[in-house]
Amino acid sequence: MKKSKFNDSQIMAILKQAESGVPVPELCRVVSCRVVSCRVVNMV
């Protein structure tokens, strides 16, 4: 399995932002990941 470029606390912070209503494409732009990656973990 590929190693994540984010640690657990960073992932939790990103998920909390998504739950609070920040648009996922905006989050992806800020943290430099692809929207496709976010869809894989069901954030969208």
C-alpha cells in the first residue's frame, strides 16, 4: 500500500473541514490533492 503524504491528524482536520461545509474541490486545492482521491474516500 502506498504511504500517505498526510499524517493522521492532518487527515482528521481535512475531514472536519469537509463536514463543516467547505466544498471538497476547495479543500483539494488547498491541500494539493486530486478531487478523484477525495471521491475514493467518500468525501464527496
